[in-house]
Amino acid sequence: MSGVLVVTEQREGAWNRMSFEALAAGQQLAAMLGVPCSAAVIGAGLSPLTTELATKKLEKVFSIQHDLLAEYTSDGYVHALEQAVQQGDASYVIFPHTYQVRDFAPALATRFGQVLISDVIAVHEGPTFVRQLLQGKLNADYRKPTPATPESPCFVSVQAGTFRAEAVEMGEAEIVALELKLEPGQIRNRPGERFRESSQTVDLSAAPLIVSVGRGIKEEENIALVQELADALGAELAASRPICDNGWLPMERQVGSSGQTVAPKLYLAVGISGAIQHLVGMKGAAMIIAVNKDENAPIFEVADYGVVGDLFEVVPALTKAIRVAKS
Ligand SMILES: Cc1cc2nc3c(=O)[nH]c(=O)nc-3n(C[C@H](O)[C@H](O)[C@H](O)COP(=O)(O)OP(=O)(O)OC[C@H]3O[C@@H](n4cnc5c(N)ncnc54)[C@H](O)[C@@H]3O)c2cc1C
């Protein structure tokens, strides 16, 4: 059996943090199959990134460089990665499940007569890839119906926060520059404004600290209490769906199955019950602290630390203590 290829994501020379989560997933899959793991970087001006990747436990680091790839376009990425996959020896191609990957990876898989097994939360022997269905109520196992080969690889994207970037194993890799044939006429689309670049949007998936507020806050004007706590911690403010549905915070701050998936170092949930649709968006946090007055709230089942208490007492006290500790 041939190897695993992880396609990383960068923008203007800066990594998308989820690249390393995909790398951890790729290394885990390769170890399970007893095959080598390689990685690819795509874009222009990539040498610092390929050098960094070459310090990981990988067989090869493929540099997929072209001036026409300086800015992301789905056509450019599909054409380039199609050639990269054809030149490589990968039976499994792994991506981070980013917005960009959602845009181009299904088309790339189609070039090989395959589908993308998307938003995977675990990899088991087989290999079998686990996806969540029905807002996280069911886990479903997916596998390629015929054995994966380099001629017909299996394309998989992994959910944010499922694999830990810190788990990436270090080593040494050979850097290989791929020869690409890419013409301007092949790229039909023109880059527009990026989803996360509008002044209103916030990238919670990259936030290391998140304070999240739920319906326990009761009134819109009380959100300020939690905002103060977030400010004291230097954290992003997020919310459960009812808060965003009410228009108390913008939709882009919603965490959950119909909002953002986050994987911060700390997720502090304030007045959030812990419905499954919320949990699927934040269970990948390294540490979860919950404040809820109901000791039976489901959020405590996933919390590392829980405070059973009235948020209107706990939150101001916490904010004050943090300010004192910082002063
Ligand atoms: C298709 C679909 C998609 C959905 N997508 C999402 C999603 O993306 N994200 C999401 O969050 N939800 C989503 N939901 C909604 C989800 O099912 C829940 O309704 C929602 O998460 C509940 O939000 P909550 O925890 O803030 O509110 P509640 O469930 O009402 O919980 C409020 C909590 O606050 C506590 N509380 C009350 N007063 C205090 C106080 N003074 N001090 C401390 N604690 C207090 C209560 O004990 C309670 O546990 C979705 C639902 C559906 C059907």
C-alpha cells in the first residue's frame, strides 16, 4: 500500500493552524497503515514554510509553487493538486476541513472519480473514517468501497479540533519541488473578498481563549458582564445559538453545529446548558470551564472544571480576580 499525503493550508506565508491538526491525523493514519506520510504546501513564495515542514516526521514535503497560485482560486488549486496527486504515491489524501478546502476539495476528488469524506472526527482501523450526522446525534463510519490506490486515492478532510496540532511528530523530510503545468486560461475564477476578511467577521477557530455566553445571561444588556470577563482574559467572545438568533451578538460568534467549530486552549462557557448542537462545536477545546446554576446541566459532562453557581455573582467576581492578578 502507498502513502498518505497531507495537503496543508497557508495564506500569504502564514499557516492555517488547522494544517498541523491535519498533519497529526495524517501521521496517525500512516502509522496505522504502516506506510509513509508526506505533506504538500501550495501557493507562491513557500520556502520558509517547506523548510518548517521538513522538520516534521514526514517522508517528503512537496512544494507546489506557481505565480498563478499566489492567490487562492479553486481552479488553480484543483489543477495543481491534481498533478501533485498524480505525481505522488498517495492512497489517502488528507486536508484540514477549512472553508477553502470545502470550496475546492470535492472538485479535486471528482477528478479521480472519488468523493470527499468530509469533516471527519476520528480514524479507526480499516481505515474507517467517522463523521457526525443529524447534528451530532449519530456517528457514521465511512470507508472507500474499493481499496485506496494512488490511481484512485481516498480524499478525507478532518474537523477542526479533532486532532491535536501538538501531537505532530518531529523528524526530517526531503523537500521536493513539483513541476507544474498551469496556464492563465485554466483559471476561470477571480479571487473575491475572503469570507473572514470582512470587517464584521471574526475567526473564532483560531482564537486561543474563548468566553462563550448562553441564554442564562437573560437580557441583552447583561452581555456586557461577560464581555468584561473576555476583555480581562484577552479572550474572544462567543455565544450559543439563542444569543445570536436574538441578535444580541452577530451570527459569526455562534459556536456549534450551525455556527463555528472552535478548538481553543480554554473555552469558558457561561450560562450555556450544553445541548449537543453546541457541544459539537467546542468539544475540541483543550480545557473547558463551565459556569451554570444547574448542577445537572449537560455542559458539566464535558467540562474539566465546573462552577455550580449564579453567573451574575460568579462572572463579576472572576473578572475582578483576573484584573487583580494581572495588575
Ligand atoms: C438544527 C439545529 C441547529 C442548532 N445549532 C446550534 C448551534 O450551532 N449552536 C448552539 O449553541 N445551539 C444550536 N442549536 C440550539 C441548541 O439545540 C440549544 O437550543 C442551544 O444550544 C441552547 O442554548 P443555551 O445553552 O444558551 O440555552 P439553554 O439551553 O436555555 O441553557 C441556558 C443555561 O443557562 C443556565 N442558567 C440560567 N440562569 C443562570 C444563571 N443565573 N447563572 C448560571 N447559569 C444560568 C441554565 O441552567 C441553562 O443550563 C441548534 C438547534 C437545532 C435544532
